[in-house]
Amino acid sequence: MRRDTFLKSMAALAVSGGFPLSALAGANIKMMIPANPGGGWDTTGRALGKALQDAKVADTVTYDNKGGAAGALGLAQFVNGSKSDPNAMMVMGQVMLGGIITGKPPVNLSTATPLARLTSEYNVFVLPANSPFKSMKEVIEQLKKDPGSVKWGGGSRGSTEHIAAAMIAREAGVDASKINYVAFRGGGEATAAILGGNVTIGGSGYSEFSEYIAAGKMKAVAVTSGTRLKGVNVPTLKEQDINVEIGNWRGVYGAPGITPDQAKALIEMVVKATKSKAWAEALEKNSWTPALLTGAEFAKFVDNDFASLRATMVKSGMI
């Protein structure tokens, strides 16, 4: 058989699902990032893309940013535009679950294909450098006096920082429905608002604010972890007598309608990527905790977390 005929046959088999993608030299991955540039999903998607190439399981990776509605807009585009595409991936995470609960979009995750949870991360709350407040205690004192006067900046409605703000309000004896939460379409917009002093306090994953904290442009006043983060000298909420602990996680899904073999091949690619030097560097740079969970176990985890998150949001007065 001629070489060109052989290669065409291999490619046709891969597209039809008759041949695992992992057997090819490398795939051309299309990465949907359901957020604007500059945030946690954007950083995760591009880090994963680089790791896929570093692990030599992907020849190319292209990125498509589509922010809004806690990822619901990107999810809809991914579900409707990538059906049965064995080379399509979408970054997602707990924030998307929260957005689905609060926003009830017409498209949800059930039609897409769960591949892997990648990382976990806790949030940090920060004040603008020129803030009149010096601590989380002072912010909460103001919250008790006038809930609407404290502008909480963060990701989309239903994000972990939004849920954390509602939980903090509840612990402080404030009606969570009265908090003044300002939702941004991406981490870049939230960062700009905090640096510009346009919000009272902002929250996000520690990695998104770390360089500004180190440069003195933001003042970190609390982290949402149970104990202090390694190498991070920021008190937890619990240390400050605020009984709130909430983490965040990020993962990746495949397109709707791909075959079990195609899903398996994508999972194998992701696992290999997480063993690459590029991924190890991304974990260290962004202070991410590796939290790999794949396939059916990941799907079960998402279902359980969805139920747990909904219960937390009901308890906190968000829904």
C-alpha cells in the first residue's frame, strides 16, 4: 500500500472512531475556554494545551475564548458546535456547576463527555491597595452596618467567590440576598476592577492574584482553605472566627456524541499531559494542587458536587 493511502486510511479510522486517537502521531486539539482571557479557566486551558504538546500527544492546540454566564455561553457553543468531534475539549469546573444552578441555562453538562478533573485550588479575598479597610474583620463590620455598601467583586454569579461571600454574610448574621455582588465575565476584568478600586473587596483563585499581592498592589485578607496555604502568609477565614471553608476545582470535558474509545483516547492524552514537565511547571507557578480524577469516577464526582453545591447555596440563601 502506498504511504499516502495508508495515512489517509489511518486518519479516516480515527475520525470514525475505529482507531484510537492515541495511536496517531498527535492530534489537532480544539480547546474551548468558556471565559474571557486572563482568568483561571483561561490559564488552565492554555497550560493543558502546552502540556499536551509537551507530552507529544497533540501536534497543535487552538483556543476559543467565549466568556459569560459562568461558562454557560461557551458550554452552549461547545455542545452545539462540536458534536462527535474527537479532537474537541472544553475547560470547566465548579464555577460552571454554580452557574448552571443559579442561571438554569437551556444547555447543561449532561450531553458533553466528562474526561478528567485536573486541579483544586482555594480562593483568596483581597482589598485594593488604597482601601480604607485593613482587614476582613473591618469589611465584615461594614457589611453588618450596611450590606449594600460593600461591593464584592469576582467571577460569574454562582462562582466559588460568590458562594463564599454569601456564606460569609450568613455567618455574620447578614441576609445573603442583600450582598452587593458584582459579577465579571473573566478574571482579567475582576483584576482590573480591584486594581482600580472599583470594588470594596475581590475574590478569586490565589494564582490569579498572587503577582499583585506580591507587588503590594492588592492586600490579601483571607483564604477559603481550612488551613493556611503552603508558602502563603494569609490567614484563613476560620482563623478570623468566620466558619467558612470552600474550595474550587477545574477539569476538562469532551464533545457530545464521541465514542467510548474516543473518550478513552482523550483521557489517555490528558493523563500523559499531566505527567509532562510543562504541567509540573504550571502547577508550581499557579500554586495549583494536582487532583487528577478521570472517566466514570470524575462523572460521579461532578454529580455529587453538583448536589452538594446546590445544598450549600440553598443554605446560604442564594437560591
